[in-house]
Amino acid sequence: MTEGMTSGTAGTTGSPLRVGLVGYGLAGSVFHAPLIAATDGLVLDTVVTSNQERQAQARASFGDGVRCVATPDELWARADELDLIVIASPNKTHVPIATAALKAGLPVVVDKPIAGTAAEARELAALAEERGLLLSVFQNRRWDNDFLTLRNLIAEGELGDVWRFESRFERWRPQPKGGWRESGDPEEIGGLLYDLGSHVVDQALVLFGPAVSVYAESDVRRAGAAADDDTFIAITHANGVRSHLYVSATAAQLGPRFRVLGSQAGYVKYGLDPQEAVLREGVIPAAGEPWGVEPESMWGRIGAGGPSQAFGSGGESPLTGGGRPVETLPGAYPAYYAAVAAALRGTGENPVTAEQAAAALDVLEAARRSARDGVTVTL
């Protein structure tokens, strides 16, 4: 099915698509609003937040032309004036708000995780299919610079057959921040397994295909924390690749972001994609301006053997790594909303489908069960 939009101005060439953004916390203000504003053919029409300070922040950032309302219900009353709803509110609200938007005849983008269970994600997908509406999931880490680089290396056969994929999204945050993301209430869908885990699992499935078994270890390490803050996931893919994924807020020494081992070479990359940091500083991507570029000092390395063979006798430090440097491709978060706009106009495909998100949730649910029961779960 080619997903498209059945309301508003999506079919009017040259008319901007009007976006209603639900939620203006970290996700809404740092990621979605700036990327929407930067996308040709999209315009941020309405922000939904009951917080007066956040309403003022939205107007200051995007002009007085941005409407601010307190509840999503005020969007449904104006459904014929809008072309897309973006849901960046707390996780537990994703399913009910997405359901209401689809029933109002509006296409939807939902921040990850789309839902708490794969079954709920598939129910939303079925509703969108029934209504002939776009339902897309914001998995922005598919457009991280390191991920784009690794995907390109694999496609070009630089690593040979990939045997093991190690991916780490680690932080050192010994003091909990509090809030719903660290709540132990299952209804909140908090914890790192569903937060950062949604990213690393999605990336592994995109690179190496379906999972056939999952093993996980999940812990609550920090005093005062109520949700998992140190989690490991092992995936065996149908093609035989093994993915080892780490998400942690308790890593006093950070490991490599990627360590990928193949039959011909390995690739090691340290450091996080720079786009989030720049967006947090209030920078909006602009056409013709450099974006998502990192310095040469941060490039990863590809090769075989390793510095440990020569370390101590003139070799490189193990922290630097062996092999040759590989230029990191620029990160491209703006590409997601450009693809959404194209899909709405019928000139492109949905960049991240709900079915893909459901497959990742199958893995996350299996990981949660594995960690709880101490078993390997077969999918």
C-alpha cells in the first residue's frame, strides 16, 4: 500500500502541510519542532502543551504564528485544518492519542516507542491501513552519522560477512533525574530498555534482519531509581549474525559506540552523533549549511589485526584502535521529515513503518521476559 493522506492540503502542490505537535518537552522542543520547521513543505501550525512556560518557549522559537493549545482534543476539533499529527508526549499516551488522531482522519508520526507492546503497535497499523492514513514512527537514530557510515561499509562489502555487532548507548548519570522516564510504574513504559533500547534494537534489525532468539540482563543500579538503568540485550538474527546491545546510565567508562566484526575486517567507532547536541543548542538545520558533520578526530577505524599486537613496542594505543580511519558520513535527521512529507504527497515511501516498530517491540518484550525469568526467548 502507498500510504497517503486523506484530509487537509496534502494533495495541493506547493501548499505547506500543517502540523500539530503534541508534547513540547525534550522530544517535542529539541527534536520534532526544529526538524519540522526545517523541512520544506511542512509548517508547524499548533503545539499542544498545558505548560505556560513551554507555550511561551514555542512562540519565542517559532513565532507568534504558532498556535498553542492545552489538549489534543482541540486538534480534533480542527482536523480539517491540519495535515499531520506528531506525538511527542509521554510514552503511555502514544497509543490513545494516535488512535484518536487516526479516527479523526489525520496521518500520524509517533515518537518511539510507538506503544508498550507489539500487539498495540499492530492494532494501530491496522487502523491506519483501514483509514488509508500514514502512520510513521520517529526512529531518528537510523540517520545517525555512525549508523549511515556502518550501513554503507556493510553494503560495500568492506567487512566481509558480519559475524558480531556490538552497539553501545552508554552514559554516566549516577544520580537519577526522576520523572516518568525513570518510573517503575509499568504504565509509564519507562526505563532504558524501552528508551535507548528502542534505538539500538531498531538499528540491529535494520542492519541484519529478523531476530530468532533474545537473551537479556536488566538491572536497576542507582539508589532512588525505579526503572532499569543498566541493560544488555543479545540477539541472534535469522542470518546468523549476533548482536550484543548495551544501554546504560551507569557506565563510568564508555565503550565504543559500535564494534563490528566481520570475516575480512572490523569497524570500531567511538562517540555519539553530534546532531542531538547541536539541536539542544537551538540550532535549526538550514539548506546549504553543513549539518551532522563531525571532526576527523572522531572518525571510526576499519581493519584487521589490532594495535594490541604491537602496543608497548611503538604501536597505537588500544583506545585509538588499529586499521585506517574511515570518514564518517554526515548525520541526516532532517531526512526523516523530508521523507514523511514525500509520503504524504504520494511521492515517496513511509520512512519507518509501524510494522517495523512492532518487530522491534517483539524483541523488547522478549528481552524483558528474558531478564525477568533468566531464559533465552525464541521468537
